[in-house]
Amino acid sequence: MNTAYEDPTKTDMRVAAEIAIDQAGFTLVPEPVRVAVPAGLKMVGSILGDLQSLDANGRRTFYYLRSTPDLAIPKWIANLARASHAIAAGDLYIVVTEASGTFIDSCRDAGAGVLRLTEDGVFEVVLDYRATAPRSMEEAREARVTALRRNMERRVELRRVDLDARYSQAATIIAGMDEGAGDRYVSQFDAWYRANDDWGAEMSRRIDALGPRSSAADIADVEALVEAGPESTETS
């Protein structure tokens, strides 16, 4: 039994998607099969999805449920979508309730299909998996985006280390303050830690959105935001 926590919104979406799979005439797979990505594709992972189905001919479909809107297909799913075309494991779809044009373009470039789960509980094909073909960025641009992500992650970690160090000194700093001022000083740390995490999540989404259609200027815009760092979100 899987006891891992799942967001209630995603749980509701899972139930609705299971009904939509049945309505589409497919058979829901009760125990999804994990398909390992061969080492030759130079990535580590496996294709599993949140749900799987089989059609009358035994062709498998993997469904990745996204209960909240994304700017672009998350990089880890994009990698699996590209791999799915190379190993012919089956169709891979992102299931959403709404999707922007930018999101759909990013799925097309990664080779993932898109299904919209309607209010009537059926699937609407927004992007047919079999009509997609993964595209790759130029190597130099891919390396630039990879370096950008590493820089962002490094800045989040450095900011966290800095906050930890300052928090550890808080007792000494507030010793000379009155009680109210001391409490206000300490309470600021909760906001700063949250701001750091939020900044990292937002930068990660922006980096995910940098795909083959992104220009050098698009990448430069995100690089500038990362260079400003999470400190730019701190309020005193």
C-alpha cells in the first residue's frame, strides 16, 4: 500500500482521470509497469507515470498528472518524454485542466502529448503524442541552461547557509533589544526562509520554460534574475 502523501487536488484529478480512461475505451492498469531508460540514452530514470492504460492492441499509455499550471513541461518529464520515443515504450501524455500555448509548445518540443481533462470528466486531445517528435537544443545553449540551473541551486543553498548562520547568532543580537523588537527580529527569519524557497521554485519554473524555441535573449533575461539572487526578495 502506498502511504505517500498526495495533494488532495491531484488525488481528485487522479480519480477523474481514471474515469476518463474508462470513457475513452482503454483498460486502466492496476499495477503500473516501470520501464527503465537504457543507459545508452545518457540519462538515469524510468518511465512510470501517475497512471497507465492499455488499448485493445495492448499499446501502453503513460499519464503524468499536473494539477497546477506549469509555464513549461518540467525538465524531468521532458527527458522521459524524449526517451519514450527512443525506446517505443508507449505513448506519454501530460494531463492538465488548462494549458497555455507556451506549455503546449514545450511539450511538443519534448515529444509529450497533452490531454485536457474537461469538467465533464473526459479527455480532450490537445496534442497527439504520435504527432510529436522531440527536438534538442543546440549543445552550447543546452550547456548554458544547465549552468544557469546549477548557479540558481548554488545561490539558494548559499542563501540558506547565510540565514542559518545569522539565525544562530540571533540570541546574541537580540540580547540588547526590548522583548518586542527581539521577537520581530526573530520572526523575520521565517519570511526570509520562505522567500528563499519561493525564489528557488520560481527560478526553476522559469528555467524549465527555456526550450528549443527560446532565444539567447530569453536565456539572458533569466540569467539576470538568477544573478540578482534570492536576496533581492528580502524585505526588512
